[in-house]
Amino acid sequence: MKKTTLLLASLFLYTITVFSQKEITTIGIQKNAKPVIISKHIYDHFAEHLGRCIYDGFYVGENSTIPNTNGVRNDIINALKELKIPNLRWPGGCFADTYHWKDGIGPKEIRPSMVNRWWGGVTENNSFGTHDFLDLCETLGAEPYLAANVGSGTVQEFTDWVQYVNHEGKSPMAELRKKNNKENPWGVSFWGIGNEMWGCGGNMTPEYYANVYKQYSTFMTDWTNSNKLFRIASGANVSDYHWTEVLMRDIPKNLIEGVALHSYSFVKWNKKGSSTNFDEEQYFTTMQTALKMEELVTKHTEIMDKYDPNNSIALIVDEWGGWYDVEPGTNPGFLYQQNTMRDAMIAGTTLNIFNNHSKRVKMANLAQTVNVLQAVILTQGDKMLLTPTYHVMKMYNVHQDAQLIPIEFNAPSYTFNNKSLPALSASVSKDKSGTIHISLVNIDAKKENTIEMDIKELGVQNIKGTILHSPQLQDHNTFEKPNTINPKVFNQFKIINNKLYVTIPPFSVIVLEGK
Ligand code: AHR
């Protein structure tokens, strides 16, 4: 007994000595917060007909030597299943407002071609269409999120698409679907009504778009009882709060379930810089734009709260991620970039922001899944690699549909050139089995940071952890060395007197699990 007391006392003293040199951030639990579920759809993805995302990415065709299911690579299917990808947005992006879905059904040999005017001016032969996409979603166990062509389409074309994929009875489009060998409808709930209507979707004002939205939305029919439509209005560009204000003010609540928002992270929009060869200044600036997401969701939420105090309309961040110059020698219109620890920092901090705002943020789609922008998967011929962003998304998928435990803390600063950013980001949730998960990110490029949490308050005893870290911020996985960056077991934490102490190395992501 005496021995134990002595041991505990020396451990306590050791901790005090070790940590007294350091600044410790105490993370507390917010009392009296209303329970909120972190929607699994915060972990959604986006696949556009852009560069090598669909063709030579997901889709290699049925006759490819690369193992595939109906033309889609099996290695990608398996990796996305592992990720527990809840939903996939398709076919764009800007491409969506040029896409005529009827060109992508029926026998592939006779499908008409088009020019992909937004992305490299390449010929789109429509060999990957509605059936290919919706069947892929079924294989993945993911829900489809279809983006409709408002910019250059018609209400009739759009409502035909809804009927084609959702109507189970006798109707012109259901008959057409059956003729194309699909007896039962897929049942698609999520529909985007246009994309970036302030820009590539038609350069509209919010007032004009609100009217167009109402027209499209009015003629959408819930064809089945089981699949209630979830209609999403094309949302604001970053901090265009007026856009959100007008949509919330002018669109009646019975016509809308979600309002979107797009925001990317970059160094300078006109001089984005390399995805791998960047200095600390470029890193710091990228993180500044990434962390702006906190302000964006807060302010867009405030506007939504004003018009929708009962929280019936969701904020849907259906495009987010890092955007850099394309890899040297690749088509500038294809947006193919590498993915480093900088991207892991963007992913970890952004997902923490979404988790903590999950009362209003109900869906978010990382741009994009394969070979485009902040991709989770890159391919080259028959090779495939998982990026650091993939690993963060996988480490964090434990938060899907878990109950948010709201926290509070004063983050220490990450200072560079006399400018500061909050170095630490965190979110905590409790899943259905009662397991608690704590996700922590330290974005500081040089300094480790230590946190303290009361585990009695959290109600956990046994803790284990996983870390994503690499010696250099610029480190990335290559086709030659695909496993340079991989999550590892993390046990560099201590529990003393019911206090958990975790020292988080510079630019690393940690997820702790406790019961
Ligand atoms: O994700 C790439 C493009 O970025 C999308 O097509 C568009 O919506 C956004 O501007």
C-alpha cells in the first residue's frame, strides 16, 4: 500500500516536473449543451467528370486488365469501403451544369459525345453515366448525391431524371429505365439544384437564383414514400453572406432541405504554388484559409438561425479541401495534385470544425475522391496509393453518427512572422457502444503542444491511440513508396490523478479511443 502511494507520488511529481516547463492546454467539457449527433454525411466525398477522377480514376472500363467491377477499379472500391464513405456527389461541380443525363444511358457504343468545356476541353464520351454511378454507390454502400443541370438544362430534363431514378410504378421514365435493364428504382434522396450558380452555374444573382430554385424544386416529385427528397440549393462562395441571407429569406421552407457552401484552402488564388514543394510561409497561409472555415460556418449558421430557428435546413459544405498548382507535366485543366502532411492538417482541422458545428452542418463533401484536388486516392496505371488525407478521414470515421461531446479550450498559438493561428484543434464524440473518441490536431510546424483532459468527467478508463505524423510537412506517399505516411499506434500519453496528458508532436493528427 505504502509502495503504491510512493509510486503514485513520484509519478505525479515526474509529471509536474515534465509538464511545468510546458504550456498545457486544458480541454474541458461544455456543461448543459444539448445533445447533437455528428451526421455521418460530414464524411462525404465528391467525384466530378474532371481530369482523371472518373475516367482513368474510378472507371477503367469493363475490358481493362486492371481488376474491376462493371468497369470500376476494385482497389478503389475496397479502399472506399474501408473508409466507410457515406455518400458520393456526382457528376459535378461545374460539369454538372453542362451535363445532360440522357446522353449517359443506354448502349455505350451509341451514346453521344460532348466537350468538357470546364475541364481541359476533352471529349466526354458518356460511357460512365447514371447507371454506372448509382450501381457504384450501391456497391460502396454509399448514398448518391446527384447534382442537377440548372445552368444549361431544363426543368423537364431534371424532373425526368428524378422520375427515371426514383419512380417504381408505371411512368415514361420508369419504362425507359426498365428498357435499360434496371427494374427497380435506386431511390435517390440527395439532389443539388445547380452548382455555384454565382459562377460557373450561370453567373446569377442570389435573388434571380432563388426564383430559379423555387421553380425547379416545385416540380420535383417524391415518387416513393421511402425516399424523401433532400433538396439542396447551390450555396455561397466562401464569405458571400448575402447569398445565404437571400436564399434563406426567399425560399419557402417546404421547398428546401439544405443550403450549400463552397470554400477551398490555398496560398494565393492566382499563385497557388506546388502541392509538395512549399515553405513554412506557404503552409501558414494555407492553414489560415483552411481555419477560416470556423468563421464561415459560424456566420452562415447565424444567418440560417435567424430564418430557421428550428434548425430544419442543413448547411451542406459540399466542396472543401486544398487547391494547389497541378503536378508538373500534367494537364492544367485536370487539377491533379499530390497530397502531403499539409493536407492532413487541413483535413483534421476542417473535420473537427464540422464535428463541432454539427448542429447545423449536416453534410460535407471533400473535393475530390480520386486524382483531383485534395484526393484520398491517387492512381497511376494499375498502381494506387492512399494519401495522408485518406488516413485522416479513416481515423476520423469513428465520429460518424456519434454523439458530439462539446468541448472548450483556449488554444495555444502557432506563430509565424508575427502572425498567429490557433495551433490546436479538437473534437470529441461518444459512439453508440459508449466508446469515446477524441481527435486532436497540432498544426504548429515546429512546436509540440500538450493537452490535459479530465477522464473522470469524460467517463473513460482505458485509452488507446493512433497518430498520423511524418518528419517533414512536405512528406507524401508516392507510387514507389506508397506507405511512407501511415497511421501508427500512439501511446505517448499519461494518465495521472484522473488527468489525461497528451503531447502532440508538430503537424500531427491523433485520435484517442476510450471506454
Ligand atoms: O472541384 C473543382 C471545381 O471547383 C468544381 O467543379 C466547382 O464547383 C468548384 O469551383
